Amino acid sequence: MAHVTYEADAAEQLVELPTVIKQHMLKIIGRLADWPDVSGAKPLRGDLAGHYRVRTGDYRLQFRVVGDEVIVEHIGHRDGFYE
């Protein structure tokens, strides 16, 4: 069982999401505690190697894993998400 934490930016981004998307993201964040048994998590490549993403509709959640801690780094719309 992993411990899930947020970076400050991710916590602010979560608060600003539309209500329906926020509910979906909170469910995904709850599932992250079961790392590495998280369905839909994809490893990122290139400059973001070592990070992962999960998507719901047009929104993405980016995270990294350090030991038994899952750190949510970024939450937002897919437009410009990886820039």
C-alpha cells in the first residue's frame, strides 16, 4: 500500500477542476494507493521518463513514485499538459 501525497501545484489544480472531473480525479487518486496495481497508468517517455500519467476523458494526472510514496505532480486538461 503506497502513501499518496500532492505537490502544491497539483493540490491547487485539483481544486480548480470542474466538479465532475474533480470527482473522477479523486477516485483515481484513491486508486493510486494500490500502486503498482493501478489500471490505466502509463509510463511517460523522453524528458518525463520515470513519471506516469492516468487519464480521464480530456484530463490527465501526472505522478511519480519514490519508494512507497506516490507523488501527484500535475493535474489538468490535455491541451498543453506535457509542456
